[in-house]
Amino acid sequence: MLKVRGYRVQPEEVEHVLEQRAEIDEAAVVKHRPGEAEVLAAVVRLADGESLEHDAVIDHCSKFLPPYMVPDVILPVAELPRGSRGKADYNAVLELVESQSGDLGRLEHSGSGAG
């Protein structure tokens, strides 16, 4: 469980909704803190040959999740970082988000979910 902007968020629930999209094979959701803000970030592995339609993904999430659980940032990657057992490595996912934080502004949706 993550606590983002005072709300409890189950990352698995957000990941499940993201993975319902045909273009997303796998997702990992983490809390990112750029400066004083708290941001819900999703790192997604796209299906072969697919591209990310950011607004469509946000709209999809908005239909199934309360506003505070809709990812603020969606970062597409070729592969999710994995631990030795083959599962998503959430610490490495967070490091990936933090390393891309300069480029994330263009990926954020306008409704930051605080509400």
C-alpha cells in the first residue's frame, strides 16, 4: 500500500486497470516525490508494436478508479526492471522514474488526482 496525498492507494489495483488496456502488457505503480509534491507514477511495458495513447489511458483509468488513484505520470519502457525472482523490482522502478523526472512534466495529466 502507498499513501499519496493523504489517500491510501493499492498499487496492484491501479496496475490491474492499466493492464486492461490492449497496448499495455505490464505495469508497475510507485509513489514519486519531485520536490514537495507526491505523484503517483506508472511505468508500463507496451505490447509489441504498440504505442502509448496517453490521454486514452488516463481516460480509461478515470472510468475505473477514483481521481486520487489515477496515475499522474505514465512512463513507457521496453522492459520493467526485475528482481532475481523475475518480479517487478519496485525500488528499481522508482529509480527509473526519478532518473526521468526532468522529462516527466510532458507526460503528466492535468487532473492531478488531488480531490
